[in-house]
Amino acid sequence: MSLSSLLVERMEISRNTPTRDTLGGTTPSWSVVASDVVCRRVTPRGSDDSSIGKRSSFSAVKLNCLPAADILRNDRVTIGGTIYDVIFVGDALGGTPYVHHKQALIEAHS
């Protein structure tokens, strides 16, 4: 079974590019950097999808995607209408650069 066949969901990746406000501060401004990116969420309990997107004592969900996915820590991803904050991005096998696939930890945006 190939990795691509396991990536059964699609995500949109957004990145914050803050803009200056009239008082000299910054205002968040989220721009889509990639859409229709193949991915797969993996809950901490394995394949039980009932807790995806809900807050719990451990609310982070693993996200797997191809190495070419333009996803960074502090980005936001939208999957199935739910917005998630990206809290970590790394290579699933510990390699640098990303060789096999990227793995991120995401948390439902509050």
C-alpha cells in the first residue's frame, strides 16, 4: 500500500502575514498558501475519528502529508470545515530534509 493511497483527506493551508494597523501594532491576516493538499489525520487513539476537532485533555491530532506540502509551524489548516493550528512539523522518520512524509501536530483552533 502506497503512502498516497493512505492520504484520503484534503486540506487548505493558511499562513499569517500580519499587517500594520493605524496605531503601529499588527493585525493578523491569514492568506491561503496551498489548497487541495492531500493529508490524513490520525487521532491519539488510532482510527477513532469521533474525537477529531474536539478539545480534550490531549487535543493534538497527528497530520500526515507528502514531503512537498508547504506547511510550517504556526500555520493554520482547514480540513472538512474545521480550522486547526499547526503546533509542530517534522519528518515522520526523523530525516532532514523531509524524505518519506511530513508529520505535523495540529490542534482545533479556539
